[in-house]
Amino acid sequence: MPIKFPFSRRAGPSDAWTKCPRCEAQVFNRQLERNLRLCPSCGHHFRMSAGERIDMLVDPGSFEERDHGLEALDPLGFVDDRPYPDRLEAARIKTGLRDALVWGIGRIEHQRVALAIFDFRFMGGSMGSVVGEKLARCFEAALIERIPAIVVSASGGARMQEGTLSLMQLAKTTAPLVRLDHAGVPFIAVLTDPTTGGVLASFASVGDVVLAEPGALIGFAGARVASDTVGEELPEGFQTAEFLLAHGLVDAVVPRGELRATLGRLLRLLPVPAADDSPSAAGEHARGPIGTLSTLAERLGGAVSESIGIDVDPGVPPARDNGDGASRGSVTSGRERRP
């Protein structure tokens, strides 16, 4: 009697391999896990769970999760093809998480940070009341403890099952960033595939530094909806990280293997002023990135002016951030050069 194998030798178990969407190569899942979930053939960046991100970014053993017990309710009694509580329970069983965001305090290259990470596996990383509350607490902790805030986004936007309550999270997550800015505490946004909808329309696009992973889908609405809205055909790939880098929304596209080192360098370049030294303590608004760049041009003169595209007018008082994000004083943008 012939031996019957549980599966074909040629086919193998279906969950042992993953097909790369870019080069269509079959990648062994264990190889993906060892390689930061990067395709060994073409370098495609697969999505990562929150736990994998934490292991990749923070110093070993340094991450302490906060507010892990927060859970979403169902104030609207929302039902589509099944009740919202059933969807939440299914997502919790699938991911082992209570909601789509994990945050806590950790260290990146020995520097303390408040770190929040989305997990797209939990209902598409959608932002509801719990996600908004956790982000607000993350930013508030960064302000109180005077440490940089970093958010790694992977989200389809606001959670429709919470209706207007989810839309209110856009304001709730953006408001604390104003206080961080006034205190001179840096906020770094890391956009991964995908970052869309209300998440991009709120905190994710207003970081002091905005980084993105290669090939990440970044946009407010789908390509077809965006094209129909403006009434014209939009360029191919207009919602990719590389396109947005070329057009100024993203500051740098950083491969996953270099992300930890890049964040470490940024943290050293963007120190947080001590509470007693903060301009806000003296009733003065902290100097933002544009104000800092302007002051550098004023001190170092023409060579810097030419390289960074800012004109310096002698005899005009130094530029100062006026509190609304715009600088006033002795510099003008390279696009507004005086004759």
C-alpha cells in the first residue's frame, strides 16, 4: 500500500511561502522573518507587525508598553454585515492586540523616546477612539518627560464603525503637537505601507521630520477617487513615497535596514531643551525648524545662503518664529528672492 503524504511534495504547505507582489518570487516565510520582512530578490518591503517593529527599532529590553489595557466600546451600536464588537473580538484573536496601536517608552541607540506603532493587521490599522487616546497620551508623555515622540504609521484611516467619534481623533491627535512644538520637543513621523485617510490628514504629515519606507502607499484617498475629484488624470505613482519625496511632503525615504540608525542620528541632531531652558518657560515661543535654519544662514553668511536657498538681508533683525509656524525677519525663501 503506497504511503500517503499529508501534502504534495511539490506544493508544500500553503502558509510556508509568501509570493512577492513586486517580483512574484516565492519567499520562504522564515527567510522573510530573518530578513526584516524584505524580499531577498527585489527588496520589496512587506508589512510588519507592531511587535516586529519594536524588536527592530528599540534597544533590546528597553521598551515598556503603556495603556495596554484600553479597549474600544461600541457607543453607536454599529452593524454592517456583522456587529462591531464581533469584528473587534476577531481582530483581537487574530493579532493578540487589544487595538490597532501600541505605544510606550523605550530607547533607540540609548536615547529615550515615546514610541507609538500601528499594526495594520488589526482592522487595517484604523484609528478609532482608543487609537486616538493612546496617541494623545504618547504625545503628552513626550511633553512631560521631555523626550522625542516617534510614530510609525500603517493605517487605512479613520475607523468607520465609530463614525464621527473616529473623525474627532484627527483633532485630538494633532492638538498635542502644538504644545510639543512650543516646548521644542521633536516629533518624528515614519510613514509605512499604507498610510492613508485621516491618519495622513492629521498627525502623520506634520512631523518635524517625516520619513517613509521605500514604495510605501501614502495618500488621503484612493487614486481613482483623487483623480475624479480634481477632474484630470494624475501622474503614475503619485501616491508613492518616492513621488512625495520629490515633491516635498516626505523628507527622506529610508530603507528598513537603515531606519534604526537614521532615527538614532536624528535624535542626536534634535536635542530636547531642558525645561528650565525652554523658550516657552520664559514666555517666548520655541524656534521652529525654519527659524533655526534662518538663524544659521544669518550667522554663516553668503555661502550658506546659496547652498540652502535663503537670502540674508543685512541690517534686518534676526528671524523669529512668530508662533504660527512662519518666520519673520531677515530671510526670504529662495522662491521669493528680492531683485
